[in-house]
Amino acid sequence: MLIARIAIFVFALLSLIFALMSSDELALLARASFAGTAILAPMIFSGIFYDRANQLVALPWVTLGCILILVGSQLGVLPASFVGIRLDLLLLGILTLTALGLIQVDKGRASASD
């Protein structure tokens, strides 16, 4: 247990030193990382809160497409905004609506088959 605590302390200390030395780049990296992680939220929440999430086969593919679009915008291949809205927010909204729509379609299918 003592070794784990020492390792955690050393890691935290090295992280602090790294953050102090590269604060500008770290802030940009954190923003991009958070945007990429947030794109996964509709798929993750659907998997947690919807009982028949394994029936939503299109959702992982739509999520993958949105992640690739986001990576393309981070690399400068695609624009970072669309109609004045940041691309990550737009993709998150599209994914949320897609997940809700797929859940409604699946609920309709489930009730029709009962």
C-alpha cells in the first residue's frame, strides 16, 4: 500500500511540473480531449440507461463518424465551426438527437412485436 501511495505522489508531482512548464499547450490538449470524450456521451448514456441498448446498432457507427469528423477538424482538414456554431457542440447535439430518435424507433418496434 505504501508503494502505491508513493507512486501516486510521484505521478502527481510530475504531472504538476509538466502542467506548469507547458500550460498553454496543456489547456488546448485538455479542451480537445474533453470534446472528444463528450462526443461519446450519448452512446455511453444509451448503454447505461436503456435496457435494449444492444438493439441500437447504428449508434456506434454514427458516433464513429462524428469522432472522425471531430479529428478531421482538429487536424485542420475540416472547419472548426459550422454556421457560427463550434463543430464539437454541433456533433454532440446531432448525436444526442440521433440516440433519442433510435431509442424511440426501437421502443416502437418492441411494442409492435409484443
